[in-house]
Amino acid sequence: MHKMKRAGLLLWLAGIFAGAVFSHLAEARDLSVLQSGVTYARDDMEKAQAAHEANIQEVARQQKIVEEHKKQLDEENKRLGKAKNNTVASQKFYLDAKKKYEKAQSLLDDAWGKR
């Protein structure tokens, strides 16, 4: 409802402005209406500017958060890469140890069988 009143007022003011262009003599009441229109427009501009500045700050804040998350993700990916490398190395070590164990067990079994 408030926007409709303001839109109506703005349309009415536009008519006043257009009339002022064609009319060289403005009455005192027309000037007060024009002044009111200027005041409303200035208030709207200031509100829009404040909202815009708040949005700029929010974008900057969100960009900082995204950059921090990217850094954390990079660090986690490095840790994951190291863990994968460790897994490959430990698997190789395990398989070598298993072969040695099986060979030792086989030699022991053979030795017990010869007795």
C-alpha cells in the first residue's frame, strides 16, 4: 500500500514537474509540493545508497569466507594426498613383510617336516 501511495505521488509529481516546465509562474503551494517531492526522493536515494553499501559489505564478507574455505580445502586436499601416498607405501611394506613371513613360515614348516 505504501509503495502504491508513493508511486501515485511520484506520478503526480511528474505531472507537476511537466507542468512547471510549461508554466513560467509557479504558485507557492506548487513549490511546497515540489519541495516535498524532492524530500521524498532524497530520502529514497539515501535509503537506496545505505542498502547498496550494506550489500557491498556483505559481498566482501562472503568473498573472504569463500577464500578462507578455499585455503582450508587446499590444505585438506594436501593432507589427503599425503594420506594416499602413505597408504600406497604402507601397502607395499605390508606385502613385502607378508612375503617374508610366508617364506619364513614355509622354511619352518619344512624344517619341522624333516625331523
